[in-house]
Amino acid sequence: MSAKIKAIGLISGGLDSMLAARLMLDQGIDIIGVNFNTGFCLTDHKRQIRKNSADKTRLQNEALQAGAKLEFPVEIIDISEEYWQVLTKPKYGYGKNINPCIDCRIKMFSRAKEFMIENDAQFIFTGEVVGQRPMTQHKQTQELIAKKSGLEGLLLRPLSARNLPPTIPELKGWVDRDKLKAFYGRTRKPQINLAQELNVIEYPQPAGGCCFLTDESYAKRMRDMFRHNMDLDSIPRDEVILLKVGRHFRIGEKAKLIVGRNEGENNFLERYKKGKISLEVRDYGSPVALADANLSEYETMLAASITARYSDCPPGKEAIVQIEKDGTVNELDVLPAVPEDIETMRV
């Protein structure tokens, strides 16, 4: 090659993207990694929760860790605002839960193309394996994603390249196709064997993905939010963040209660008290609970009773619940809710 070839790699920090990057580095390709923040990454959320709890175990960004181990730069690109349209109006629909995976990949690859042009790179690569994931990693879907993102011929998948038509980087000799792989399907054995061969020792164990939108419980809460909001574009982003924590109860057509489950979640909820009603039980160990500001008298009683249910107040004993709104604190005496009576309200 007469000039140094540069590529942009979509780096999750998992084994597949690390191996794809290593294969490119071993062919002398100069790479820059990108990692997209959609606002729905489970690991990012765990990192925020641990910041506010007694558990100080550090969770590093896996993409940045991968870049440090393999010695290439990784840039985090925040697409959380523009991602809302992808989530609420997916052209290609949802997966099993509320995951708009095809539209998500098109969005990411479109942004990666912009980044490629800005950095004078020649192509993009990913760690995808044909047949590994049901919605986005079949050949026809991959062709669609490349076309819609404007990357036809410029999107290389080093782990499955020899199962796919040659790309421009291969046809132009920037990359030696014979040194790429032909992995297929969901088995992890070829990747693990390749990791040993390439001496890639430290990598995260597969954990079913990092996206809240593939989680059944989160999807149920998101759908509930959609059902109770006519204008999806007007939903405050804080409400979306709060779907990630606590126990959720639909206590009225426009009213919901969130009850923290542990110290980290309680501290997290404390940060979102503004504009809401917060509830805690006096004289007993208590969760932090948040409810919508405009509750009826009945909904307020119900919220207090549910909060008492998850406190250390004994069942059947009256609890004093402190209810704070806009800096004003009132108290309400209630009996803790009976679990069977509130289970149907759980979201």
C-alpha cells in the first residue's frame, strides 16, 4: 500500500469487536474506534447507580478499555437526543421487546459514515457475525442496513467476511480477504479459539447485550408510558431515565409511583425529586418513592400505602409517611398495602 489506510471501527468492547479490530491492526490498518451512547446502555446505568451506593466496584466503559488494550483511540459519540425518533417511530419495527434494532443500526452506521468522512478514513468495520443475532445479522438485513446508511461496499465485517460478497476494501487490496474469517451463527467457539490464537486474553464475557430496550421488564414499562402519553415527543427525557430503576406501579390513568429497591436506587431517585412528589416512611427504614406531582387524594393515599409496604414497618401497623412536594412536607398515616392488592398495578 502506498498510503496508510484508515478505518473506523464500531467498538462495543465485547470480544467480537475486539477481534475485528485486532484483525485490522494485524493487516496494518490505522483504526479509530467509535462507541455510540443511545441513552439505553445497561452498563452505563449500572455505573451511575454504583456511584451513589456503598458498592464502589468500578465499571469501566468497555469500549474505552478495548481501545486501551489494543492501543487505538476510541471516541464516544452521544446520539441519545436524535435516537428518540428511532425509538418512537422505527420504520422497520421492533424486535421481541421494544428494540428497534434495524433502525438503530442504520442510525449508528449513518453517523459512523459522517465520522469516517470527517477523519479521512476509507471504510468502516464491525464485529458482527452473520447469523448471530436474529434481527440484524442475516445477510439480507445486513445488505439493507448498508444501503440505507450509505455504506454499500464500505462496510466490512472481518469475522464473517468470507461468508459475504467482497467489499471495496477487499477488492482494492486495502485488506487481504484471505486473512479474514468466515464465522457464522451463534456459537462462540470460533471467537474464543481466535482470541487464544491472537493472545487476546482479557475480554468481557457475553451477557446477552447491553441494551435496556431488549429487556422484557423495561419494554413493558416503556409501552405503558407510550399508552399514557398522547404526544410521544413531549415525554420528558427524565421520565425515560426513571424507567430503569425501582418498582413501578400504575396508580392512575396519568399517575405512576416508583419505589427504590436499594441504597443505590434510592440515591438515584433523590436526584429526580424536582417537580415530583417524594415519599418516605418516618421512623422505619424506608425506600425513596417518587410519584407524579398532580395526584388525587385517593392516589396520594395509595402511593403512601405502597411506599409503606416496602418499608420496615410491620404489616398491619400504621405507618407515618412523609410526603414532600416543592419543599413542603406533609404527613399521612396509612396501613402498608397488602401485596395481593397492588400486584395488578405493577408495571
